[in-house]
Amino acid sequence: MTHLDQLSWAEEEFPRQEGFTATSSGDAVTVVGICPRCQGQTSWTFRKGEMGAVAADDIETVRELMPTIICGCGHLHDKRPDDSDEDGCGAFWKIALTP
Ligand SMILES: [Zn+2]
Ligand SMILES: [Zn+2]
């Protein structure tokens, strides 16, 4: 898939996405997949303690919580607010991990 460079930034919620994979290392779990809006490769890292009361130190925990991911494709999409600390197109969605 090709990243949609010309897409303008917009905050937009997407339905639950499948096909994301997670890897665990040390005190963090990294989830990787494709953004449903701009098709960019997005990776999101959860560190221990960042997911509410439950420590995100294992993949099973992340799988159960179905956390929300914000696009982090790394592309500077047009119209992204200057004060945004996001690193993508503004899309967000919950993930279901591929077993
Ligand atoms: Zn993007
Ligand atoms: Zn995106």
C-alpha cells in the first residue's frame, strides 16, 4: 500500500482495525500496522503503566484492552495544527491484534 501524501490532516475516528501485530520488549509493547486513513505505517509503543491500572508489559494485556492508536505515520500532513504533538494524519482507532 502507498501512503497518501496529499491527504489533509483531520481528526477522524475509525472502526476497530484488525491485522496489527505487537512485539514485547522489556517494559514496552510496540504495536505496528497500517493506518486506515492515510495507509501509512504506524507504530505505537505502550510502556508499562501507560494503560490505566494495568501494566502494559505483555502482549496479552494489550490484546485484551484493545487500546486506541493514533496515526503516527511520520508524514507532515497538510493542515496539521502547529500545537499538535501527533505524528500522523489525525486518524485514531482501536486495534485488534492478530494472534
Ligand atoms: Zn500519514
Ligand atoms: Zn494516518
